[in-house]
Amino acid sequence: MAESQLRACQNMIHARDKELTEALTELSRAKDLLANLGVPGYANPNGPTGTWGSYFAPGTTLSRFSYYELMQAPQGYSENHLLGSGSFGSVYRETLNDGREVAVKVFDLQHQNAFKSFDVECEVLRNLRHRNLCKVISTCSNQDFKALVLEYMSNGSLEKWLYSDDCLLDILQRINIMIDVACALEYLHYGYSTYIVHCDLKPSNVLLDEDMVAHLSDFGIAKLLGEGESNAHATTMGTLGYIAPEYGLEGSVSIRCDVYSYGIMLMEVFTRTKPSSENFFGELSLRSWINDSMPNAITRIIDSKLLVPEEEDYTEKLKCLSSKMELALNCSMENANERVNMKDVVALKKIRIQLLT
């Protein structure tokens, strides 16, 4: 009898413990929700935890969403709406309650560098405004959830357009996209009070809107150089094949690293060949392949979809592509001091004018 009473008592204690745990969990969720809604007295006094848009300057106009509202997006965060994923998180296409389509970048907080990546993106995006940079709509941050709400780019990434059998970019579209990217980099390097280095320039980080205007995205490992600084040390690497030699070997980052990556991407866009292609091994790389093919064998390396010998403007296109590959080689010199700077984007614009006339 005593044993059965003891068992019953233990069961009651366990039940009460479970009820208490559930109540505390609900209370915690309620406090988070109140904080996310901006209710006074529930925000973290030590920082902008749980509030939308609080990472941005007072003069910045941002939409405000609660954590609850974002999590109630009709599609949910499923693989069917996954736009892409990287080292620090995943990006989903979502429709908000007001009907707006957005891209929500949800950070994987299990990754040790995700918190830093979120802070860096907020720091960069809150200060910058340019038509060729991905626009941030708002942010969300609490202990268990960090996200950026970004403008949705309906045409996806440049990588998709280069390598999908269902997509085709003509020569003028590729020129315009690379001019857009160059303008974005020129702004990062010279349009702000300090140098900003993107550090991870590649086709998957270039997004295209409904008008095929390119927008540079993903500033998760970007570097903001201090006043008077021309370089910094990085412990997080960009993508192999695109990073400059000094970045990969020494972790030394400067705006010249972005110039190098731009040169490699310029080669990739017009040859439709990745720098990580299995065709490159040993001393052979995308750059050396193109360098060895210039100027007499350029038809061997250029994307065959861009050059049709029977076309009337074949010769003009050939000259245009030769000029472009020369610019790419000048951007990707092994010695950082020998590389051109992004102000030389005018050279690319001249190439476009040359093609149009």
C-alpha cells in the first residue's frame, strides 16, 4: 500500500514538473513575442534582441515584422521554397501576410560563426544604398533566431542563368550584368567613408531582378576596413577558385582581392567555365588557360553560344570579347599592386558602347 502511494505521489510530482516546464516555456515564448512586437519593458536591455530593424540607423526606413508574423508565412520554411544555402544559413522565398514576396535569410546558429556573419551583414547593409546592392527590408534577432528579410530577386542567381539548360544570356546581357557588378564594387571600395571588401564574389552571390539588373548579395564575410587601413587579416576564407593568392595563402584582405575575384568571374561569365572545373589541375587554371589562348585562339575558350561565324557582327563580337578577356587578365594579376582598380569600370562601359555601335 505504501509503495503504491509513493508511486502515485511520484507521478503527481512528475506531472506537476511537466506542467511547470510547459508553463515556463509558454511564458518564455510570450516574452519573446512581446519583445519582437516592440512592447516596452520586454526588450533586452543589453542590445537589440528580438526587435525588427533595430540594427539600422534611425533615419533608415524599414518595414517592421514580428517574429510571430514571419514564422506564420504561408509557405513555411520548407525545401520547396529554398532559394539557396551557404555556410551560415539558408535563404527561403516567402510571401508575407500583406502579399509581398521576400527572401528570408535564416542563419544557422549551430555554426560558430553565424552570429558574427549576421552582425557583419547588418553593419554593412545599414550604411549602404546602391541600385546594384541587394536591398534589406528588415532584420530580426533574438537568442534563438536571427534573420534578414531581403528584397526578392525573381530571376534568381547569375550562376543559374549561366549553367541551366533552360536559361540563356546573350552577350549584351552578360556585359550589362558585369557592369552592374563592377558598379557595386566601385561603390563598396570608393563610395563610403571606409573601404568595404566583399570577400566572396562569385556568380551565386549575384542576383537578378525582374529587369535582369544585377544585385550583389551575401555580405556575411565582408570586411570593413578601419580609417586609414588598406588591408586586414581574415580567418574565414571565401570560395576557392575566386579568392586572390594573398587572401588564400596569408589571409590578407584588401579591395584588390575583390578586383581579382571580379576578373575570375568575368572569365567565367564569357567562357561558361567554372574556375573549379575538373579540367584544371596542377599548374593549369582558368586564368592560365585564357592567358595562353590570347589573342589568337580566343574562339576556343569563349562560350560557343556567343559566337556564330555566320552572323554579320561576328568580327565586332570577337573584338569585344577579346577586350573583355584582356580586362579580366588585368584584374587578376598575381601581384596585387599590378591589378587595375574598380574605377576602371569605364573600360567595360566602353566595350558595351563598342558593341552597340
